[in-house]
Amino acid sequence: MSARAAALAGNSLTGLFTLARARGAVDLAVGTPGCPRTPHALVEEAARALRAGRNQYEHPAGDPGLRQWIAETAGDGADPDREITITAGATEALYVALLSTLDPGDEVVLFSPGYEQFAAAVALVGARPRFVPLHAPDWRHDPAELAAAFTPRTRAVLLNTPANPTGRVLTAGELRDIAGLCARWNTTAICDEVYRGFVFDGHEHLSVARVPELAGRSIVIGSLSKSHAVSGWRLGFLRSDPERTTALRRVHELTTNGTAAPLQAAAARAAGSADPEEIRREMGRRRDLAQHIFSGLGMKSAPVEGGCFLFADISPLTGGREDCTAFVRRLLDRSGVLLAPGAPFFADLAQGRNWVRIAFNRPEETLREAEHRLAAG
């Protein structure tokens, strides 16, 4: 076994998820979407593509029609032929972006708390993370602390907006500041924007591709997994300038060489059948319900600006005497509801002992069942 493989901890939720399934628990831990519903037209087009014989390799860059649709939804003149690459989900897109940008020993700036897999991916490609703290309760960074994290070895800053797990949406001003640091240190901004369609209360998602100062030094990671509830289809994408896209595609060809051809064809034909405004409203209603349920239990959380997760402080319930993992296990035993411990989202696990993550991209009846169980327990 390689040293890098031996050092990997694995996903912190795997054991709890297996236990929850065995007990028939209401799972609000894993981000697998139950809302929105998978568009019927997508399923029908997938079946049609399979029967029509679209069962062999697609061009590594991806189905031209799907790349065209992604370019059109970007709304800023993206070139589908020279700037967009279809990947095997956002996870492959993340690794391709990192492998195309970093050499072993290079440094990557990323926020804490943040998506657990970011730090693992940085380590797996041989780079070194430099964490910048986000400060509760609203999970904003200190510009001075961010600037101090950049060094001559910094080759990338890894962003996520809307963010998992905090629900924060980076503002135009914050992105301009990041762009200035990237220009100063010759750094690439890699931004996971898979939740771009889930923004609430007047907040607006701004892609790094639309920040003028980042246009030539950014890579966007996107996916249909959450927006169209097809996480099992593994349809992600990368968007970057033509020069970087050439490098991204070389790495992509040597890793997966592409993803499922019939599913790409189906998405090209039917992804547009989903109504993004209706999906946003539906997700907003789920967010409101989740905030009502868990604030009613006594948890505290900042308003969720975007994404599909509520990040909640459990210390009003525990008095700080019980860490998040023990709390989650006790809640599972008592109520049959599974939440995600917050500690793994922090660079320093101790800083996350009082936090849990709650996925609200669920059917309303699932959230109501969780509410009922929590009240009964």
C-alpha cells in the first residue's frame, strides 16, 4: 500500500450511514437528493438512448449537445467546444482540476469548515493545504487571515459557493478580493459550484468564471447530481479557459476517458425540462421547514444563504459536555434520525465538536417524519 493511501481516513459518514440503513432511520446526513425529483423526461430520454444503441464510448470531451446546454445555462458566452468538459461527476472534476494545476509540494488555500473531501483530495494529489478559518455564526473569513495564507508556493485556492456545509454564498466583493490575491501570487481559483441553483432570500450566485479578474485563471466544477437529482448518473463538468481546458482534457482522458454516453445524451435532450425557479422555490421551502424543526429543538444556526445543508450548533442542547459524534449516535438511538457530525468538516476536529450538518434536500414527508420522530423521542 502506498503511503498516501495508508494515510487516508475514508469518509466519516460511511459507518453511520450503514448503521442507519440497518435501523431504518430517517437519513438527513448524506446529501443524496430526494428533492428535487428526478425529471421524468430525463429518465425517458435515458431509456430511449439505451434502446437506440448509444452504448459505446462518447468523445472524451463529452456529448456536444450536453456541452452546448451547459454553455447556454452559464449565460456568459462560454464556448462549449473549447471551454467545457464532461466528467464522471463533480468528484472526478475536482481531481482533474487539482492534478492539472498542482505539483507535489505545492500549496492550496481552502476554508475551514469546508467540504470534507477537499482536504482529502489535496492530500491525495500530494499538495499541502493551508486552511483559513471561517468564523461563526455567519461563517465569514477575515480578509487579513486569507491574505496571510498565500505564499510563493500557493498554486490554487479551492472554493465552494454556495458552500457545503455552511450554506454561505460568496459575495462579489469577496470574489474580487480573492481575484486580487490570485493575481498577486499567480494562483488558480478552483470553485465547486454544484449548488449554484439553490440560493435563497435574494442572494445571488456569482460564478468565478464571471469575475473579470478570474476569467483567465479559474476552473469551475459543476454537476447535475443535485440540481437534477441524478447523483447516480455521475454527470459533472469542468469549465475553464481554452488553454487550461487543453490540460484538463489530457488528464481527464488518462483517468476516466469519459462517462456514460447514453446518460449524457439524455441530459443533452432533457436537462432543460427542469424548471430552475420552481426547484429553487421547492428547496427554499425545505430549508425553511428544516430550520423550523431544528431551531425548535434548541439548535442554533445562521440563515442558510444557499446549498442544501443546515449547519447547526448543538451546544444549547449539550452544554458542551457531549461532542457531535456522541450526540449524533444518541439521537439515532433515541429517535431514529441520522445527522452528520460536524467535526470532519473542520481542519481541527476539536473546533467542530459542537456542530452537526443536516441535509434538507428531501421530500417534505421525509422531513415531517423526522420532525415526528424527534418529538416522540
